[in-house]
Amino acid sequence: MILKQLAPLLLLTPLTSAFLSREFLARHPALRTALKAQEDFDRAGLVFQGQRGENLEDLYPAQTFEQRVNHFDKHSNATFEQRYWVNDKYYKPGGPVLVLDGGETSGADRLPFLDHGIIKILAEVTGGLAIVLEHRYYGKSIPVKTFSTDNLRFLNNSLALQDSAEFIKHVKPRGISHSLSPADGTRWIYYGGSYAGARAAHMRKLYPDLVFGGIASSAVTHADVLYWQYMDIIRTNQDPECIANLQEAILAIDTVLDLPVSLPHKVLKSVFGLGDLSHNTDFVDVISSPLGGVQSRNWDPAVSSTVFDDFCAALSTPNRDRSFGLIRIPALVLNYGKFIKDNVVSQCPEGMTVEECFGTYGEEDLVEDEHDFSNGRAWGFQVCTQWGYFQGAPPDPEYPRIVSKRLTLDYTSKFCHKSYPPGKHYCLPEWPAVHEVNDLGDFSLSYSRLAFIDGEDDPWKPATPHSDRAPLRNDTISEPFKVIPHGTHHWDENGLKDPSKEPRDIKEIHAEMVALRCAGVLPSCLTTLLADCLRQPAPPFWFPLGE
């Protein structure tokens, strides 16, 4: 593939961007490379502005903390600079430090949460210091010169957790002269969402002497090699009419692809604008992309995706079956094809074929690109080594499904060993070592002052302690266990500059999180609004108050 030809993709709309999940991009490196440049575009838009319209990267300038590349090798002295950002507007000495883990993206992408999201909310009511901490190998916290397989070997859960531990023990932000170390009495509260939510839970369990409390939002504490449940919770929780239409369309598509001759396959794929895509598995992968829009929904329209809703509306558009020679294509499939052609295939740059854009079987596809410093390549390595989460069809062919039965584990995982070939010092395991994650607690991970918050409709909920596969547990003061009705992915993390305009469910979950500081006082405190909670005359439980 000629990556220079991908410039038109830099103009992708938010609608299209929401289609292309990080997991999808891991399998399609050409698109991933283009979107890496998009990550660096001007963040001075609505979401990335402060209270008075300031650019957030100007309002909260990045600071750096020196980390060892390998904390566990006493013979290695190599270091790198880990970025972090501080909001000290509300800080009073003696208050807690609230750190938000940046997770698998640039820490700069988390600045809205520092300015008007969850850690700002908590800092304001506790006199706390709010910090966003960038994860190694993401953003500009890069410890190596290339992303070769060998150089990526320092990207694992243990080293990243130790980064956070060292940061908590030793960081000295500009403008703060006294120690923030837990050894000197400062209480640290660790927040994360999704992968970073699992990290928040891990930090509280593994470093209880450093992390006084953890808030784990949409925390994927259970790692799975095959994660077909991602699609299944969409099937069970989304609009029944849309799901019925989608299941009918997928059944029709698989029926055509089951035919032993290739002509009907090409006719079908042409309806989607993918007639020249050689492999049927690549085809069914591309047409599954609208399902990523469910995860990208948010209660705030300014940052929400309408992809899945638009897709459902397109499926139900009045239409008629159409015949192509002896091949009859149902109206639902025609609607499906038009949506994919207009919203996904149309993004293939002029001069490139659909095979070059979406194919994964060519000699140049999925090969190692050590100069690709994208989030997709870094996260793909973590997927292939420890976390898994290969999303596709349920393994039982008789089980109801909303993706093609051809979206198998072998297909969704095949990029791993091609994209990360054996190096001199490191080789990928045959399958991700998910036990390294699950041994830390899995579905049962719990600890005092560790809160779990999930969205009822989140496709990642089956990998969290709120999963139907997890043991039942109670929502308690010491170990809060919350579900946001109809919520998806870490909906509690963002906020509005004017909190009074937040929807009721978000006001309530934010109030319950604030109420953690007066937990153990009155049960009603957990359901009050912010001001009511602050009027409680009791001593803090989770959060100390600044002087």
C-alpha cells in the first residue's frame, strides 16, 4: 500500500471516525496510519476548550516525570519522559490527589475530563489536585525509538502499573513545594475508564499503601481471547426492530456467501461497493463496522456518535427487493449495502482500490511497521499479548448473531503474528496470555474503597464485574457498585462546563461519586445532589478535605 495516498482520510468526519474502532484499525493498518495523523489535529474545538474558550493544552501545559523503561531489570538504566497534566485550581494543602489514567490514547485526549469532567468535579469538592497521567507508549510518552516487536516488549500491564506507582511516590508538580507522597500523608484516588478502569482496580489492589481509593469505570477486569459477547449485548440491549432487521440481513448475506460459486458473492459485495474485495472474510469484517457506534454513544451530544442510530434508520428505509440476473437481493440487504457504501467505502482515498483499503491477505497487508507510532499499533500489541478481546461471531453457529458467522477467531486474530513478527528479544505468545490479567481478580476483583461503575448497555460490560458471568455483589459504602441506566462506555467520566445542564442520570452518578467523601455518615447521602452532600457535617471517609 502507498501510505502517502491516504491524505484524504485526514478529513474523516466524526461519523466515519466512530465507525472505525481501534480493534478494526488493528486489522487494517493503512487506515490506522491515516488516522494517527488525525489524532494530532487542532484540539481547539468545542470539546477541547476551557471555561473561557482557552485551548486546553495551553491552559494545562504538559509536565514530565522520568520513568525507567524496565523497572524490573536492575541492570538497565534506560529512562523516558512520561507526560502528565495538572489542574491545581481547587487544590488546598492536605487535599487528595485525583489521578486519571490516560489509558490507550494520548493523555491530551483526556484534558476535557481535567477541565470539566470527573476529576475536576471531585477536585472542586475536596480541595484536591487533579492530574491526568499519560500511559507509556501513547501520546508522547514513548520509551523507544521504534515500535518494532522487540521494542514493544516493554508495553505490558506490570510495567505500566509500576509507572503509576513510581509516579505516585515521587512526582513533584510545578508550583507545589511540599511532598505529595502517600508516605507523607497524601491520599491518592485513582480513576480510569475501560482499559484504564481495569488499571484503576489493579492499582488499588496491588498498591493499597499508595492508592487510598480507586474508581473503576467500565473496567474490563476480565480478559478474553474470543470476546463474542461484545456483539451479543448489542443484540440483546438495542432497539428490537433494528436488531431483527440486522439479524435477517446477516442471515441473507451468509446464505449467499454459502453458495459454492463466486458470481453471487461478487454481486452481493458490489451492493456494498466492495465487489473487488477478494476475500469474503474481509467483506464481512468491513460491514460489521457500524456496530462500533454503540460504544461511541454518549449522553453529551457534543461528543456522541449517531452512527448506530443512523444505521438502524437506514435498514428500515422503505425499499423493494431487487434482482441482479438470477440473484435476488432483499430490500434490507440493499439498504445495508447503501449505508456501508456511503459511509465506509466512500472513505477509501481516490486512486486506491478497495482491496488496498480493506484487504488483509496481501503480502503488504498486516506487515510490521516499526515506524507506526499510532495508538492502534500499541493497543494491537497489548491485545495480542495480554488482553485478547477478538470480537466476532459466537462460536455456536446456531446462536443468534448480528455479524456473519465468517467473523471467526482465526480471522480476527490473524493480524497478530503478521504485524508483530518474532524479534531478537521477544516473540508473541501463540495466544494472548489473558491469565496475567485475570489472575489479578477477574470478575471477582474487589477491595475496600474500590468503586465499579458501568453502563447498562455498554458492549464492554460482559468483561466487567457487572457481567452476567460475574458473581453477584452488593452496592455498599466501602465498595460502591453502580450501573448507569441505558449508559454505554464510562459515561461518568465526562461532564459539562455547566453541570446543571447534565441529564438526571449523570447528575446522580456524579453526586454519588462526590458522596463517597461523606460515605458512612447517612445512607441518604449517596442519593443527594452535590450541595446536599456537602452540607453533611460528618468527617470524610474516602476523601480528605484540603485546609
